[in-house]
Amino acid sequence: MSNETSTTGLAGDSKAADFEPRITAFVCNWCTYTGADLAGTSRLRMASNVRIIRLPCTGRIDPLFIIKAFERGADGVIVSGCHPADCHYTAGNYHARRRFAVFHDLMQFVGVDPGRITFSWVSASEGAKWRDVVNEAVGKARELGPFTEYRTLNQHNVSADHVREPAVCAAATKGGEEA
Amino acid sequence: MRCSDEGRRGGVKELRDLARQLLADGTVDVVVGWEDSSRGARPIFAGTPEEADKLIFDTRCLHNLATYLNPRRKQVTDLGKLALVIKGCDAKAVAGLLREMQLDRERVVLIGVRCGGVCEDSMAPEPVALTPETVAPRCHGCDNREPHLVDHLLGEPRPEPPVPLLTLDERVAALDALTPAQLWEYWTAQFEKCVRCYACRQVCPMCVCERCVADKSRPQWIETASHPRGNFSWNVTRALHLAGRCVGCGECERFCPAGIPLAVLNRKLQRVVKERYDYRVADDPEVKTPIGDYRLDDQQEFIK
């Protein structure tokens, strides 16, 4: 990683030009990990901001992994595994697809920018696709800046912010607060 | 005990007769239903035929009694065989427990009551007439006012409840129209209020894990401190674990001491599984939940 200014969780928190996004990639052992390996042995040039965590299958990836990654300082997350019909365990990726579809919509609903989370299918022979996925995810995270909103949530002054209510949401909350 | 016109239409007399009979002939050990009290309607565990005469059913009976069948409630399991009075939404929760093999169907006699919607105030001294102001928003669009998963079905068919002033769908739509930054601000402000009492989990009929992920410390997936970051993980995880399972009974929101609009979050996920998988939670234990099932041609527009 080229431009790491600090090892603390808040490294490069300004949207400075030297901001280097940290991307956590949760990948399946059988396809995407091998694909990433291929990208490496093929000497493909790509952004070096990705930390890969290898798991047996996308079906093994709990959405909590993603939440935890953001909590611990990730600016973006990639989830990648075998194409449909290619799962080493027959159906792990189909189950993951449903789980992550719901998770994707939920994260969008609570205001996590969809650009922070990338889902992809990358097979063992798709080293070039992996490069593109990585470059795109890093590019988006660079555009969005550091995801400090999440990881610094624990530093909020709860008592002071307790009544904070965005005016724009008045319509959404109106009438829903009694009882 | 009052048994008004409204009560007869609601099948209260039938309900009491049936409960008395079930208790007298030893079919069940306890009938779980609602009774009138100085603090409005509340659950009752009727163990004798005399107590069965206390049973009521009206618009204040909003508690989801299916939560007493949750396997986490060992103290209820120990009571023996139960008869449970259920509305349509409660029946969905019973079906959910059966579907997930958390309940032995032989253990319970289900007394279904036809429901015309409930109010939001169980503590009202008298049955509340349903108006757009008083009706519980979750009753809007209910597709199960007559439960199917029952051994006995009581009461006359009821009219549809009035449309609430602000429906859950309208609230979801209002939020859907916001930008990510606005949504983030809204939900973090809401989750910030959470005191992590886990009342939402405790009351939920569908939260069946003996050991919740929020209670695990090695590794600790969800921070236990009630700072906004831990609260965010907890509330998002709770909602996600109920995706496609939540019956929409609204008990989590009713129990939340911080007033977090959990029902809106749940309704959003109900809409997601409806739109993506054409799935609606039903009181049929044979239908699989959308998470835990799949189709080869599921949407994957969000995947590269």
C-alpha cells in the first residue's frame, strides 16, 4: 500500500488527495480467490488497496462480516464468489445471492452508499475481471472519501445528539412517534 | 363481565365456552388469551374453567400471544399443553415457528379469532372504536384477518379496518425518496436512541435463537456498548435476521422504550422480499422462507 499515513483507525480521514481507500474483500476460495491469484501471476496491474479474506464459499459470508469491516476502518467492501451454477458446494452462492440482495437493499435504506459495497461473480479464469472489480471498487471509495461516518459513530455524544432529527424526515416520522 | 354486542360479534361467548370446555375435559392445561384488567387488555393464562370466563377479544387485544410459544420461553413450555387465542398476524408467527421446527404442533391448540384490526392502545379502559387515528398502522393491508392455521375459528367476519392517517408503506416511501446522506442521518439519529435493552428481541415471536449473536463475546460481532455504532450493528442485524420471517405484528416497536421506528424497517424488508421474491409471510408452515430458499433465476442486478 503506497500512501499509508498512519496505522490508527482514522488514517487519512480528510478527503485529502493522498487518501488511500482501504477495501476489504471477502472472497470464495474456489473461484474468486483463484481468480485473484491468476490476476497476480498474470502480472496484471491493479490498485493495491484491497485486503483479501478468503472463505470457503460466499454462503459462508455473514453480512455481519461487512458491518464489522466498516466498523474496523474499511472504506469499501467487496464480496465475490463463483458464478451461478459454479458453486463448489452446489448452492452456496444461490443462498448468498438472496441474503446479499436483502442486505444490499437494507444498507441502501439505512443510508450506506451503495458504492461502498461491491458484489461480483469472478471465476478462477477471470483474473482480468477481478482487476476491473478491484479498480472500480477502489475508484468509487476514492470518490466517496473515507467512510468515517460509520467507524466514528461510537464517538458521538449521545446526550447532545439525542434529539437530532433531520427536518427533511418530518413527513416520514409525523404521527409515528406517539403511543 | 361485560359481553356487549361487540363482544358477541367478536365471538367472546364462543371463546369462553370453548376455553371452558377445553380446560374442563383436560384437552389443555392452560388457555392463553386476553383478559380485561384495570390497565386495559392484557394476556391471561387461564388454568381453570372459571378463569376461562375472563377471556375477551376486542380491538385492544393487540399483543401477539404467539411469542409465548417461542422455545426460549421455557417457563411456558413447562406449563403443559396450551391453547392459544390467535389473530391472523399471530397465526403467521405460529406458522413461522412450525416452519422452523421450533414448535411441536401437538403441543398447542390454536383458537383463531376473526380480526377487524386492532388499536394501538392496549391500556384503554374500554374497547376502542377503530378510526384512522386509533387503528394500528400495521393493520393496513392485512391479508390474514381470518387465520387459517387454526383448530377452531371463532367470531363473525369483520369489516376491513380504516386506513390509518399515515401508513407504514407511506413512511417507507417517504424514506425511500431521501438521499443516502439523509437516510444515514435519519437512521443514525433513530438508532442512537437505542439503549440496548433488547426488548425488541425478547418480545419477538420469531427471534428464536437460544443464544443471540448480540450476546456472543468470542468473537464479539456486535458491540454491546450502547453507543451509536454498536446500536447500528444491532438494529441492522436484528432487521436482517427477520427478513422474510417478520410477521409484522409490530410488537418490537410497541415494546421499544426509545421509540425507534422498527416497524418501518421491518416493513421495508417485507417489501423487499415481496418485490424480489414475490414472497409474503403467510400462516402456512409448508411455505419456505425466502432466505434459506433460492431460485436459479433470482434477480442479481446488484452483482457485477
